[in-house]
Amino acid sequence: MIGVSVLVKGTSTGVVTDVNGNFSLSVPKNSVLSISYIGYKSQEISINGAKKLNIDCLLYTSPSPRD
């Protein structure tokens, strides 16, 4: 999905996914990534020292402010 925000939790370091949903980000080895997209619930993924990850993420819609 294009335009998904991927941030290193607790920092201002982050990127936005490209047209194919890909991104590249250098992070400390025990980082947590916060993944968010407008209208969807944010998710956090622990890196656990991995050098390269393939992340498949299911995005769930957030409740409407009217709910």
C-alpha cells in the first residue's frame, strides 16, 4: 500500500512506503516500528535484531468518530 507511515517508535525517524508498499530504513537492532495509515489502526512490530525483514501487515479499519 502506498503512503503508509513507518516510524521508529520513540523517535522522529521514519519513512513512507512507495507505490509497491516497500520501504527501507536503518534502525537500532532492538527497535520497534510503528506502522500507520489514515483510517486504519496503527500496529507495532519488533525488529529483534534482524538485519532484513519482510513484513506482511494486515491493516484494520479504525472505528469512525461517529461510532
